Amino acid sequence: REMIKGSNFGAAKGLMDEVLASNPNSGEALFYKALATIGTTDKVRVAEKEVSLIFVESAKNGFHIPAGGWDNFPVDIRYYIEANWEFADDYIDQEDPQNYQVAINLLENIVEVDHEQHDASEHLGKLYVRTGQNREALDLFQRLLERNPDESEGIYTMGLGYFDIFNKEIA
């Protein structure tokens, strides 16, 4: 994280390659390798598929950047969002429950940076509800309200859709 924050992308990528050599299923190492790869490339379009594949492998291994974990990394945000969206979009469209958690992890990566891009927060909330992760849907709603008070009307409207996911006793 610190190497990436300091724009030392090559060293960060090398370190993540070392970690992955001993633990190839480390979702966190895959995530930071993808992030460092974004920083090392001059030709975004050439590396786009590679980075998207690394992000999806990270998501398959159960990792997404935790809430509050984005440290304004000095990478091209648009590229980061598109690399996460590429497979999230496919998994949402397939409507395959086996891939919903992967899509959730990818969408969490996007929401942490910009919840409006590709309507990521709406897709994420719907997937949480669809998969019975109602508490996570409500937590997402609360996070969005806290982080974006100036957009609270739109987020509040989204949250109204979550109101009926709990029964009266739980509510």
C-alpha cells in the first residue's frame, strides 16, 4: 500500500509477485498487484485485459478493498473503475448465483472510489438483497449516506427499496 501511495509501482508489483509465488490465492496481493500494474503502464488499453483479469482473480479469492480502505492511490481512477466493471457487468448479466459474490467484490471496489459510476451502488445493493445479505445492503446504504451527505436525497430514495427486506420484528 505504501509503495503504491508513494508511486513506487514497479517495486510494489515486484513485491506482490513474490507474495503470490508463495501464496497464489492471496486475494489482497492480487488486488494490490492489479493496482500497481495500473500505475506502471503507459498504454492503458494494452494492459486493460490483464488488469481486469487480476482484479477478477482477487474477487474470486474473496477480496475487495474494505470500506474506508481507499487511500487516494495515485492511479488513473477511470481505468481502475473500468477494470473492475468489465467482469462485474458480465457476472450481473449472467444472473448466475455462483458468480454473485465475485460481482459483489468487484462492485465494492468501485463503490469505494465512486458509487455513481455504472450505478455501482445500486447494482451492489440489489445483489446484496438478491443473495440474502440484507445486513450488508443496509450497511451499504448507511455508508453511502455518511460519505455523501450532499447526495442524501438520491441515496435515501435508493434506501427506501431496502426498507421491506426485514420483517417487523427485525426492523
